[in-house]
Amino acid sequence: MSIDLWGRDDPVILVELHDSGRSADLWIGVLNAEEVAVKIYRPTFDDGGLFDESVAREHEVECDDPRIVSALFRGVINYPGSRWSHVLVMPLIDAECLRDVIKSGALDSGSKIAISNEIVKSLASFHECGMIHGDLNPANILAPEGGSKAYLIDFEFCLPIDMDRSDIDYSRERGTPGYIAPEIEQFGIRACSTSSDVWALGWVLAETLNNDGLPEDRDWRKHREKYGSKASMLNNWSSGYGGDIDDSVRRCVVIDRRHRIKMSEMVGSFESHVSQ
């Protein structure tokens, strides 16, 4: 099956289904004799335009960091009747999603800290490019074999850091359960910020470094009632890599975002540890 792309004379050819997610299917395709990843969203629906805006923003993401896997081309696929779907074409990365890598238990001690460092640096780079990810979780991170690289993917929920959200209905929440920051659960997308990305980052790093030591309950409301809003959700967790890493990751998941660690501190903490 072929799909026409905007601004190109040659279509992308679908080869095989690679994965299915909540909002889209991911196919392996061929474009100009090169293998590519083809993201086909679920058929469009009327949500007041938020979904269409999200796809447009994902297509427009620009960041020079090679760890940020942004879209190359865009198109649509038409179905019988009036149904149709958005399509994005992206570079194909030979890697597994971090969620599956963690479950496999294949990462050794050196690989865990190296991948964590890459995740921290890639998110910091994305923020420097003026964007909030909005859905950071292990399924949206690719980790190639070898355990020293990581790539950020799936920018469907991204937002510009300086975007004015006052005149748009961003009262709903969105993201992956277990990684949605408290302020977004309370106030919706309008509360999305780099700090909400930091909250998700903390859980991702904790799962990567020591998944066995994580608390089973991520209910921040219960935690706040017991320990207060300045408390970390990971106050009893340990990475196994030393107090500096423990402190940095714990400070990511402080309930009150005003007391969360800054990305510049995260970068410094992990870089110094990896370089030792």
C-alpha cells in the first residue's frame, strides 16, 4: 500500500506493521529506497481541533540533536466513506523501546547509567529547542542494543514552552498514567511545563536504574496527605549508584513543582557520574 505525502511526488510504501499504540499504528515503510518509520494515527474525530493541532506540532518539531527523532514528512490516508487519518514519516531507528528493554532485564549496571545520562541530555536538549515533551515515558524512548544511546520519540503531546494557552480549552489532562504530573491532573494541559516533564523523567530514570525498588502506589494525593507537598514520591528509593544520583532522581518527583530539580542540575549530576 502506498501513501501520498505533502510536497513530494513519490509516495511512501508500507511494508509491515511494527507496533500499535493508543493513538496510532507504527509501520515500517520505504521512501526513496530507504527504510522509514510511518506513524498512522487513528481516524480523525471532532475534539474541537486539539488532535489536529497536536499532529501539526509533532510534524513541526525542529531540534538539531540527533537523539530527537522528529518527523520528516506528512500526509493523509483516506479510507472508504469519509474516514481518514493523519500520517507522519520519520527516520527508522534500529532499537527497542525502553519499556521492553527494562522488562527484559538485559541492562547491566554501566548501561543503566549510560542510558539514563542520554535520556537526561536529550530531554534537556528538547527543552533548549523551546519544547515540552508532554508524554515522557519508557514507551516513548528508544534504546539501541549496546546500552549507551537513547532517543526521544512521539511528540504528539508536545507544546512550545512560550505558548499562550489562555484562550484555548486546555482544561483536560493528557499523557500516560503513572507519568502525569500532579499539576496536570489538577488543572489540565494548561499547567504543562518543563517541570511536568521533569516529574515524568524522575519515574523513567527510577525504572531504568532500579525498577525493583519502586513504590507500588504512585498516588501523589495520598503521599501529600501523609508527607506534605514538598515530599518526594521516591523518598525511600535508592538507585544503587550513590547519593548524588538518588537525590537528583528523588527531587524530580516532588509533588510541588516549585521544589523540583532543574534540568541543568540533572545534566550536571549525571554527566559527572558517567565521566567518573
